[in-house]
Amino acid sequence: MTRKGIILYAVRALVGIVFIISAVLKFIGIDAFELYIYGFDILNLDLSYLFARMLILGEFALGLWLLSNQNKSVCNKLTYAILAAFSIFLIIQIIRGEEGNCHCMGEDINISPLNSLLKNILLFALTWVSSKAANYDNKYIKLTIFLLFICTGVAMFMVSPPDTWAEEKLQLCHNDELEKFLQTDNIYNTQTDRKKKTIVCLLSTSCKICKLSARKLQIILDKTKGVQVYEIFDGTEEEVNNFWKESQSNQQAHKTLPSDSFWLMTGSVPVFAIVEDGKVTEAFSYRTMNEKKIESAKNN
């Protein structure tokens, strides 16, 4: 391979590596990525779980394909098409005035739609430059890429299966203790209608999955009217205010408790209990929260 050929392949490999890194970072923060997709109100929760994984797998596969330098012409066209689709989505977000994280590099690397669009333009240009690289056609490399793609897909669904597959195996909260607390809790009895169904949330302000749970619940509540919510926190009022901000959830009627009192009611967090007339009728966690369960708490 000539020096020019090496440089062109390095450019192509760089584009492939960016796609692979993007896929890996999305997978690391897949819970947040699922909620980001679900928040657009196009897919239901179950389809959002599936679409998130297929998008991640597709990006990973495209990255491998670019690295392999196989079937260059088809790969280039697919890369242009995917970058164009992502860019159209980003342009729509920019027009709508969105400036928050677009999740193109996962939850923890915050990139705005505008910056992500500029990244896509650069990747488009690099792909075009690298299109002049020599084409390689090796059936063993193709087979290796295909097997790696299959193994990655299977591993992804095994390591992080969709929450649709999740089941509650243990009692989540201490029902008697929670019911006893609610009977004497002046905030619950004055700021909610105890005769109606209420989703009572047991949350810790220092728990990352609790914040994701609150965001997930809020997205479902935005689509489901008539649900009464009451939150009980292990934390201080200042921490609760930060919790609502970080979780992008609305302020609810709530109570803060010291840790020793809070943990009498549950052995884990987050926990969501449907309570009617002071009695717990059902409890679920982040993984088993879904639209059907939230809708079952509606008050007509």
C-alpha cells in the first residue's frame, strides 16, 4: 500500500472509529438513550427499547464496515444516507430551539444538536475524501465482520435486555410499614386525596437510577392525565430540588425523611407503589415501570 493509500485508509478508519465510539457510549448510557427516544412521543415504550438497541447495533456495524474497507461503494452510500438522516433530525431540533444533549455520544458527553450537526458535516467530508482509498474484497474479512456483528448483537441483548423482559422477583417495599407511615403522614393526608389511587415513589436523592426513574415516570405522566403522585425521599429539601432539576421531572407533593426512617419502608430504591385508600395494591421498580401500570393508577 502506498503512502497516499495509508493516509486515505487512516481517514476512513477514523470515521469508522467515531461510529463505533458513538455506539459504545450510547450503550453505556442506554437507559437515558431509551428515554430520549421515548420522549419524542413517536414510539411507545416497548418499541423505544428495541429501536434504541437496533440503532446502536447499526452504528456499530457501520463502524466495523468502514474499518474493514469492504464493498467501499455500497458502504459509502450507506454512510452518506445515515449521516443525512441524522443531520435532518438535528436540523429539526435546532429549528425547534433545542440546545440540550442530543445523545449522539451518549448521556455523559453533552453535545448540542448544532455541534453534532457540525460533527456530521465533518464526517461526511472525511468519508468523501476516503472514498478514493483502494477497495479491498476479502471473503474472510467479510465473514469475520458478519460474525462479530452477530456476536455483538446477541451480547448486547444479553448484557442489557429490554425492560419489557424484566420481572419482579422480590417484594420491593415493606407494605405494612409504608401503609403505617401514610396513615399518619400529614403531607400525604392534606396534599393528596387518599381515597384516590396514588403512585407513591420511594426515592433517594443520591441514586442515579432514581433520577432516571423520575424522568421515565414524568414522560409517561405527560402522556397520561389523571394520575396522582406522592414522593418520599431519603434526602434534604435542597437535595430534592436538585433531584427534580437533574431528572427533568416536575415538582410533586413530597416528604423528606432521615435515612433510618426511610429505609424502614423499603429495602431498595427506586420503588413505586400504587396506593388506594391507604393500601398498597401493586409495587414496581424502574425496570418494570411501563405505560400500562401508570395508566392503571388513573383516577376517572
